[in-house]
Amino acid sequence: MPDPQRSELGDFLRSRRERLSPKAMGLPSVRRRRTPGLRREEVAELAGIGVDWYIRLEQGRTVSPSVTTIDALARALRLSKAEHAHLRALTHNSGRRAFVPETVPPTIRRLVESLNQPAYICGRRLDILTWNAAADEIFAFGRLPESDRNSLVSVLTNPAMRRLFGTSWADEAKRLVAQFRTTHDLWAGDPAFIALLERLRQGCPEFSGWWEAHDVRQPGGGEKVLKHPKKGTLRFEYASFQANDDPALKLVIYSQI
């Protein structure tokens, strides 16, 4: 049976190869190409590696590329910093145990609850694990069933969240999908991740297309404009932080502007 993580590695490489234009890469034009983007042989040549070696990677076969090879592929495929880091993680991640939902330590929970700004903590699957009163006023996490307390489920399948984000909903949804993709590929095949994927496919018509794009993104900050039913238009800056107690925990804090 194929290794799900190796399959995701192959899919990621293929998706990036197909995005590249031969003309933009300075390669000679060819009249007919059966598939979009570069050929496997062209990527291997640009990276300075063997064609058979690259094909094995795309096929998800068990190989152990060196850091030098991965860096060469990242340059050849013109990967972003986040994509390069994802490629490294996929090729050096093995032997993961089954996913277990995270637990927020009491000290961190009390800290979040004491903040005046909206704040919450999420885990690797983007499950919402704890939040404060200010966040509840905006996102109503406390009114959601426990099974729905997940950023992806909430934003992609809850009509109220679509209304809250308004015209920026699609951008926010795609951002979360790309962020989740980065983690998912390291846990591919785990039942907890399979179940979440199936729910998103069934609950959001746009999800499958975004998922197939195989975009990846690291957690970060930015701005959001929300259309709250009672508070009106709200503008926030937000940032995320990793917990030293458990790196799987991410603290997200909003500041109104």
C-alpha cells in the first residue's frame, strides 16, 4: 500500500511542476505538450539530478533525498520560502504516531481568558481549543457544538461565518485551507485528518478545487474586516504565536483598528 505522505510529496512536486511555464524558464518551445507546465526531464535537468531519481519522488516511492537535492529542486521549481520548508518537511518526516487532540495547559488557558483583546488557541488540525470572552463576542465559539469548533469547519461550512467575512470570505477560506494543507501532508492517512477532509468536501462546494491546488502557507498575521450582525463593521489586525509549552498550540490575538 502506498505511503500517504509519500503520495502527498509526489502530488506537491507535480502541482508545482505543472505551474511553471517553459518559456518563463528559458526552455525551448515545443509544439505539443500533453500536460501543462514542465516535463519531469526538464525539472531534473534544471535541478541537476537524475531523471529516474526525480520520477521516483513524484511517484511517491521510498527514497531519501539529501538536503542538497531538496534545495536544488526548490530552486528549479521556484518554490517560495513556505513551499521550500514544506518540501523539506515532507522528505524528512517519518514515523509519526496517530494524531491525538491537543490539551491546553491551565496556565495558558487562564492567560487567554484574562486578555481584553479577542484571542483563542488552535491545534494542528485548526481545532479551536480555548478562547476568551472577547473572541466569543465576535465568533460565537461557545455556541458551536464541540464537533464544529474547528476554524476550517466554521469558516467553510457555517453560513454565519460567510456573512461575517462578507466579500473577503473566499480569501480567508483559501488562506485557512493552505495553512491546513501544510500540516495535513505530514499526517496524511491519519483517520482524524481523513474525517476532517471528508466533512469539508461535503460541506463546502469550493473546497475540492482549493485542495487540488495544493497551496501551502505558514501561520502568520494580517488584517481582517468583519461584518458583525450587532457590532457592524469591525477592522482587526491579528497575529499568531507558538506556545513553548507545546509547539502544536497556536495563540491568535486580534487588535481592533
